[in-house]
Amino acid sequence: MKVICGVCKHEYEYPIEQISHRHPELELDLVPPNFWEIKDYFPEFEIKFSEDGELILPTVGKQSNLKAGNTPLIKYREGVYLKDESVNPTGSFKDRGMENIMNEVLRHGKSKIAVVSCGSGAISIIRYAKEYGIKSLAFIHKDVDESSIRLISDADEVFYSDTFIHSYEDFMKYSLSHQEDVFWGFLNTNISYMLGLRTMAYEIVRDLRKTPDVVIIPCGSGMDILAQNLAFREMYQAGIISKIPKIAIVELKGGNPIEQGFFKGMNRMLYVIDEPVESKTILSNDTCFNYKKIYDMVTRGEAFFLSVSDAEIDYFIQKHPDYEANYDYTSISAMAALEKYLAVARPKETVVTVLTCKNRIGGNLDE
């Protein structure tokens, strides 16, 4: 597999540690946007199924005993389904790409992996790193919630910053100055991680036995949205499905950089909101490092915006308090977005909503 820089068009054989190729003029607080593309087909990451129909994660290298994927698709009402990613080993969809990340660390001969996260990303990396005998270094800000901090404290080292932005700066400075033994675990741009995430779309088509019309996904870093769109396009080109489902991008009203930038025509690598609203969810913030790629998805008609407010999320919780006990606020935002979409959905549409993460204090809803 070859990857190509979308800025200077330089090509690399996979695997490449992406921090080694930079464009400082595009960076925000030292952090680069996602300008990487896959040039050639990636046979080493081909999707496969076992004899009993279970999807086999496309891992290049060794695998741990942590079994991610093959998560349940739950019928919510007629034509509406929930893809419950909270049953993955650490309660997050991010587990799907972790075997690939850890094998990249080993292939590059590194003994440590650094990650910057507000919760689930760090928790997932820390858990999988232990399985692989890799040391984990977590960079977080001091206001991360206590339930996440308890799990992140399992890292070999935890670095606390004053603010969300400073945690990214500290992560980049450390990663750039310790490249000899520390792998740059930046989930927003890692290609092999994305190729692991894309298995969700294959499961949705397998379990539905048809193609959904709309898949609702909380945005966050946007990598999950890119991964599922890649998978649907892949299946369409292979003749497995007859159309490419549209992805509803769930961002937070007032903190929705992709939506705001798109309607202002800001066709560039990043768009930054000057004063994003405060929220209890990390749906989005002042920017998204996958901004340009998702902008292009919307331009192609393969995605649309479905932003929600904290008030709309809280209203859903009032009507369905059991969700608050079992899922995190970001997952519940997807449910609020689903209710909002169903009010205007076309008759007989098939809609799938992705529940990205569970509330780690509680458990999961019964099927």
C-alpha cells in the first residue's frame, strides 16, 4: 500500500510514521490536519469473514485476546436501528483500530506510544498497549471527568495540562522530541487505525441484509465518519451495495466547525471557530483535524449536517433516563440527533444510529 501527502503529493510506502512528514504552515498549535490519502488498494487490510459469518478485523501482524467488533445491531423501531459500539473491550468504537496501531508501533521499533485524549481514545490505547507490552503515555487536561481519569491512570505516565489546547501542544512537543522511542499515537490522522474502524460499515450491511439510507454518527475527531464512508464506497465499487448511504454528521450547535465552515465556503484544511460554546460533550470544539475530508464528503452528497444542542440532548435524557445510566453524553447526542432526524425523515427510510461509547460508571442497555 502507498500513501500520499495531499499537500505536496509526496508518496510513501506503508507503513510510515506520519509525524515524520510535516507541513508546519498548516499546523494548529503544532498539530497537523489530516492531509493523508491512500493511493493504492490495501490488500493487507482486506475485510474477511469467518465461516460462521463473523467479521475478522483486518490486522496486519499479531492480535491480542481483546475481541473488538461484531457488535450488536439493535432494532429501535421499524426501519431504525442502533449500532451499539459500547460493547467493545473498552466500551468504545475506537477499539476497532487499536490492533493496527499497536502493530505499527512494533513495526517501527518503538517501545512507547503517546496519546492525547479527553477519555475513550486514551483508555483504548492504554488497554491495548498493555496487551502488547508497549508503554503508554497519556496527555490530558486537568478538567477531564473523574471516571475517565481513573482508567487513564493505568497508563505508564500521565501528563496533565491546564487546558484542552495545552494538552495538544504538550503532546506534540513531547512526541517531536522523543521520536527515537515514542510512537506518535494521534488517532485523528492514523491511516491503519482508520482501516480498522471501517469494519463497522461492513457489519451494518451484513446484519441488515440491505443498505441503510442514513447512518448517524457523532463527529468528534471525524475519523469514524471518514472510515465508514470509505467502507461504504469500497462496498459500492465492489458491487456489494447499490448505493452509498449518507452519513449524518452530529456536531454540537455553536461548536460545529465543519458545518459553519462549509456554509461559509471555507474549502481549506482547517476552519476554526472563534468562540465555540461550552458543552458537556466532546462532539466538536473550535476545529476538526479532518475538516477538509468531511467537507469534501458533504460536497459529494455523501454526508449532511445534523447538529444538536445541549438542550436537545438533555431533553432526550428527560424522556429516556435509562440512556444516561448506560451511555456517555456523546452517544446520547446521537440519540437526540436521531429523534430530530426522524421528525423529517422520508417514509420507509432505513436509519442506523451509532452509539459510540458507554458510560463507564454504568453498564449497557439490555438488547
